[in-house]
Amino acid sequence: MRKAVTVGRKLGLTKEAAMTLAELRTPERIQDFVNEIPWNTEPDGETARSVAEVLRLRQAHCVEGAFVAACALWMAGRRPLLMDMGACEDDVDHVVALFRRGRYWGAISKSNSPFLRYRDPIYRTLRELSLSFFPQYVLERQKTLRTYSVSVDLRRYDPALWVTHQGYCLEM
């Protein structure tokens, strides 16, 4: 756990925030933690909060939860990967944190719908994984999921842009 706290501190998290995420050593524990964060209803307008802001304010929506999950995965020694799944223009995209167990992909996800959350690592490709969300991604009885991205490794970005930034984080 000490190594994970050190990683979190190097990313810019407070000791308390780093210790909170360092306890989450498995994707399942990370998903449980993300599930417990209350939903960010964005009462003051659209947000894309950093990991530090989510932990401080105790609210998150899907991309904010994905940032938290990716950070926790990184601190646990895994790659901080995200995948964006694009919806038709009437709906919003869904962003998940990705992890692998052996050759198989799984996902950690923040959603109001339990059907759009965790995916066990049983999918051989990101396409298979994204298709597992298709039947449940519905708006007004229409399936709206249309695309999926490649995995995005957040190590390519300065942690100040998504781990500790104050304000809108999707500028990266």
C-alpha cells in the first residue's frame, strides 16, 4: 500500500486522497468505491471534475468516475486506460476505465443504471466489450450507442490535467 500512496502523491493527490485510493487494489474494489460516490447532477452546469475534485466533493458522473477508476488502477500498478463509447446526437457518450486480466478486457464504470457499470474481464477485444453495453444503452426506447474508441492511456497526459486540475478537465 505504501508504494500506491507514493504513486498517488507523485500524481499530486493529498496524502488523504492517495491513501483512500491506495486501499483499492482490485478492479472489483475500485468499482465498489465508484458505485458509492453519489451521482453528480451538475446543478450549476456541465462539469468534468478531476480525481482530486471528485474525492473532495464526493460526487461524480460517468467521465469523472472513469478518471477516479483510472487513477486507482494506476496506483495499483495497472495502466490508466479509458474508452469512450459514442452515442447518437440525442444522447451522451459513456466513458469507462479499462483493465485487463490476462488477455481479456474488463471495465469499471460510473452510471445511474446498474446495467452500464462493471464488466468482468471476459472480452477478447474492445469491440466485444463495447457491444456488451449496446442492449442497455437506451434513450426513449431507442438504442443509441454508435461507436467506441481505442484505449486511451492517461499516462500520455500531464496528471495536472485530470488528477488535480480545478475546473473542466476535458480540455486534454
